[in-house]
Amino acid sequence: MPVSEQKVERIIWLVTHHHTYTNIDGIDYQILIEADFLVNASESNFSKVSIENAKSRIFKTAAGCRLLESIFLREE
């Protein structure tokens, strides 16, 4: 399946910036940042405070917020 040069450039840019949580300039980047944080939080056992801070500072999508809450912030 052919992919435009513009899409290839965007994909390369997203991959190289997926640990940069500033200047999020598109929904594709927002989703990638949120997904990456979810994986990193799980693998590195982030504290509840770190996760709550990320929720308020980084997470913008409804789906990302729901996942973050259901995985890390639900009451036991």
C-alpha cells in the first residue's frame, strides 16, 4: 500500500519524539504520548502521585483518561 511522503515524515517525527511531552501538535501525537506513558507507568511502577500529575498535565483524550484511571487509579 503506497504511503505519501508527508505521512512517512510524520511517522518518523512521531517515533523520534514520543518521549517529548511538550508541544503536542496533533491527535496522533497525543494518543502516542498517552499510550507510551501507560506502558512506561506499568513497566516502571510509577507512584500514584506521578500518575495523578500526568493525568492533569498530559492526558487529554477521554479514552486515555479512562484507561489511566481504570489501570492505575481505581480504588482497591
